Amino acid sequence: MDSSGQMRVIICVYVTDIPGEPLRRHTTLGELFCDQVLHRQLNSQLNPSCYDGMHIPEGIDSDNRVKRWLIYDINVQGPLNQEELLNIPHKVFLACKNGKELYRTCISH
């Protein structure tokens, strides 16, 4: 997958399947996605030239096995208006835990 263009990535996951600290789950999942799919590091530091934005859902830190949709705006230069958002590719993934590993499956392009 091309890691240089803008895109919106949506990942559905049970929050307790994401390893590590509960308050860091959104970042951990973004790091895993960028590493495994884009073959680069997550760039979450705000930067006018390009960064990866994260939308953090309520309940991400839950101890219960709840499903959440996490949204990442990859390679953006700032907030996107509706027209800009509609003009970038959207990728939807399902992530699940198999043993100790977190796997992902693309369910839509």
C-alpha cells in the first residue's frame, strides 16, 4: 500500500485486543498499522508539512471487551473539510487478536 498519499484509515477492533497501556491504545494501534501495512513509523506530531491525525473514540481505555472504530487521517496537513475528506481514499480494516499477535484484514477500499 502506498504510504505517501493522503488517506483515511478506519480500523474496527476490540479495545482489549490492543496490547499495552489502555490510555495509549489509539497510538499503539496506529503504530502497529503504520509498521505492518505502510512499512513506516506513525507520524503523530503535528507538522504543517504532513502528519498522521488520530480520532480517539470514547471507551478506548475500557477494561471490557468493547468494539470501537478508530479513525486515522494519514499524511494530512491539517483538519480536512467535508469536500477534502470525500476526495481522499478510505480504507476500512478489521483487526483481531490471534494468540499474542494483532492481525488485520482489509474489508473495504
